[in-house]
Amino acid sequence: MKIFIASGNPHKVEEIKAIIETSYENLNLEFCSTQGIDIPEPDEPYQTFMENARHKAEYYARFTGAPTLSEDAGLCIKALENFPGVYTKDFLTESGSFENAFSALDKMLMEKKNHAAYFVCAAALYLPLKNNFITFEGKSSGGISFPARGNKCFGFDPIFVPAGYSETMAELGPDVKNSIGARAMAIRGILGQLIIL
């Protein structure tokens, strides 16, 4: 079976492929990316990660005609009422860069004692021939730490310290992230369901 990974972010695509390869070595699946395919990027109009993930998977499947995997992920900071949450991408765009986003969050948390946070990743695999979804949501708990540290991962990983560790995810690196991270949980949850179909 050929499955399209619906993402224009090369870091995400490589991370998803690495999760799949290390978790299911003998799985007879072929994974392709929508990178390089001229498909207009869809909006993300919903209030939950899973609704957005399902929306994007079904949207891209109209172009690919094949089972299509999409995900929606974000950083939720408890002291900020789970901001940026589902609006993580919008927050980053408005900030202009990750460095600016880190600085803005640092200022927001300056007077807050609790820096607890968690990453959410909702993944949805749309099967167009069956008009059906396989879904799974992963959650990775931890806390926010400034200044940003590490360059082994991407996104908000340089300021996120996963529970049970003293280093940021970007210091720990992809092996740890692909073991305990929210995206890894979500992708493994999808593939685990796919195997038993």
C-alpha cells in the first residue's frame, strides 16, 4: 500500500519516516510525500488538533487518490491556558521566527511560576476507497525552559524539556524524540491500527 505523508515541512516528513522505519521495519508499506506536488495548502479552520488533522488528510487525498496521512500538532502551556495550542502555527507565523516566538513566550511566562507544558499531535490517515479515517492522538508532557538550548531537533524542541529529563528535546535528539514524543505516539498509534485491518 502506498501512503502519502501530507506535509510541506521536510523536518516533519523525515521525522515521520524515521518513526515508521524504526517502529515497523517489516511493514509492507510505501511512503511518499506531497512535497514537490503542486497542491495549494489547505486552511486549518477547526478548534481541535484532530479536526484539523482529519480535514487536511481528506483534503490532500482528493489530489493523491491514495491513503493520505496528515497530522496537526502544537505546544500547550498550562499557565497560558494552553496557548498557543491549536494556534501554534499561527503564533509562529505572526512572530516571524522561532527566535521571536521563544522571546515572546519567555516574556509571557516571566511572572508565572508554573512552566508545565505538553505537546499534542493528532494524526489522521484517510482511506479514500473506504471513505474512512484511522486516527490517534499522542501527548508528551514536560515543561518550558529558557533560554533555548540544543539544535538536534526542530520547532519548539529547544525550549521543551520532556518529563523525566533535564535536557531539552533539541539537546536529547531525534532518537529520544522518536521514542517518547507526541508525534511518535500518534504515528505508532495509526500504524498499529492499520496492521490489524
